[in-house]
Amino acid sequence: MGTEQSSDVVAADRPLRIGEVARQTGVTPRTLRYWEEIGLLEPAAYRESGERLYSPAERDRVLHIRELQDLLGLTLAEIQDVLASEDTVERARRAARADAPTLKRLQLLSDAIEANRRLVERINDRLQRVIEFRDECIERGNRMAARRAELESQLSRAGKG
Amino acid sequence: MGTEQSSDVVAADRPLRIGEVARQTGVTPRTLRYWEEIGLLEPAAYRESGERLYSPAERDRVLHIRELQDLLGLTLAEIQDVLASEDTVERARRAARADAPTLKRLQLLSDAIEANRRLVERINDRLQRVIEFRDECIERGNRMAARRAELESQLSRAGKG
DNA sequence: CCTACCGTTGACGTTAACGTAAGACTTGGA
DNA sequence: TCCAAGTCTTACGTTAACGTCAACGGTAGG
């Protein structure tokens, strides 16, 4: 019943330097510093020298941010909102570990659920519109294909006759 | 059996001035001029004075461009590609009206179909990833909801006992 | 024909989201 | 201890996609 400590293998949650996070996520150190500058992503800690130290949680957050950016096309400002909502989840989690009263925990959890619901709704709206757009494209494709078939049969009749 | 001409009602395809197109589509005149500058959208004609004249076709194209921008988050450069593909469709249509040989028309049509297919594929890729992302969000929501239910039942038992 | 818009062409300004470069300091391994 | 590689801050540069302003000319309705 040892703890999860094992110092001879690379600790799974050893602090990451900025370059490591960058390599693991595909963003540049500059981007991480910029995100910090605008209050989007804080390092887990700093060394006395000023060097930034990240934990795997932050690395995951980087990936999350990139998805919100690339997939949903949100601006960093919008992403801040979304993350602020999601942080409610984190607060709820912390409250769970601490000795927070059940009622308080319920409240936080409900907030988090609500924030999540709004995000899903937002995504669904977007999905709906993209699907409609795609279907229009498919429709056009079908009409063109039909027209092509028509032309082809014309051509074959001409070849026969 | 008159033609579709009727000059006493507002002609459906009367040339539109830049401000009209702007109002009808929600973009600014500046944006239309910019799109023209980068070769994204040409007016149907110019007056001698230099004033731009658009037809309903261009107005529709504006809406189309905005959808590609907002919904799919494409850059104007990417949109140029997409539109170039779609213009193949237009060329095929023109060839159909003209006395182009059936074989030529078939070729153009096939190109258009292929371009459309690639666009649909692209959209589907995006859709797939967005759906996965949404489902992850929903999953998280479900876990939180379950946790909340747990807390609630805890609370009610405490209230009873 | 007059007037109130509408439009034109420059040309410079703006915002988001970083890139890049300089100069100094840290860190980690041989 | 030493050196290469990494990191720090500061600050200016860049790109896309327009916004804004000035100075000027065209358009349309009464």
C-alpha cells in the first residue's frame, strides 16, 4: 500500500517546463506566454528565477483551448468565457475534496452542470447549421449527378442510333 | 404567353448598387470593395462613373461567403478555393446553355461534382470532430449529473435519519 | 437645376493572435 | 566548473480582414 510515489521512473506529474508543454501540445512557448498575458492560462507555479512550471492539467487545458479555437472557431475571449464556466467544475471538485458542506457542493455542481449545458447547446446550434449547409451541398451534388446521368444516357443513345 | 418581363413592378433582377447589396446581406460596402480587391467577388458590371453594379447572383454569393466564413471558419483564401471549385459548376451551366458538345459538358460537370464532393468531405470531417467534442462535453455533463444525484440522495437521507 | 445622398479612390488606422529578435540570466549534464 | 541549451523580459514586426476619414464626383427626386 505504497503511495503513488516512484522516483526512479519519470514522475507522471512532474512539473513541465514551457518548452516541454510546447512540444507536447504543438503550440509555441510564445503562445503560452501570450495566453498567460491575457489571463487565459496560468502556469501551475514559478521558480524563483521566474521560470514557468506547468502541470499535466495545464497541458490538457492547452489542447482543450486549441480545440475550441480550431474546431469551433471561438476567439480567445470567448474561450475565456467557456473556460470560466468550466472552472466552476474545478471549483466544485475542490469543494468536494475539502470539507465543504454538501449543500455548497451541490450548488457549485449545479452551476457547473448549467455551464456545461450551455456549451453543449451552443455546439449543437452550430452543428445544426453546419449540417444544413452540408445537406444543401449534397443536394446540389445530387442534382449535378442526375444531370450527368442524363447527359451520359443521351450520349449512349446517340452512339447507338 | 408574355415573357417574364414586367417593367411596372420592381424588376427582380435589376442591378443593385453597393449599398443595397450591403443592406440586403449585412456586410458593409467596404467589405464588398475589399473582397473585390482580393479577387473574391467581382461586381456584375460598372457604370462609366466607376460605380459598381451587382446582380442578385452576387448578392447570394455574399451570403454564401459569409456562411463559409462564420460557419466553417474558413479564411478568405480558403473560400477562394472553394468558390473556384464551385465556379466550375457555373462554367458547366454556361456550357449547357451554349452549344458546347455533350462530351465537353460531361467533363465540366464531372469536375464540378468532384469539387463538390471534396467540399462535402471536408465539412464531414469537421462535423465528425465537432460531434466527438460535443459528446465528450455531454459525457462530462452526465458524470456531473450523476454525482449531483448522489449528493442529493445523501442529503435527503441525512434529512430523514 | 438643386440638393441630399450615394459612391469612388486613396491612404492610414485597428484588432486579434501571435512571430521574431535582442540581451541577460538559468539550468542541467559532462 | 563550464558550456550548450533553455528561459526570461522587453519591444517591435506581421497578417488577415476589415474600419475610418478625406476629398471629390455621380445620381435621383422634387
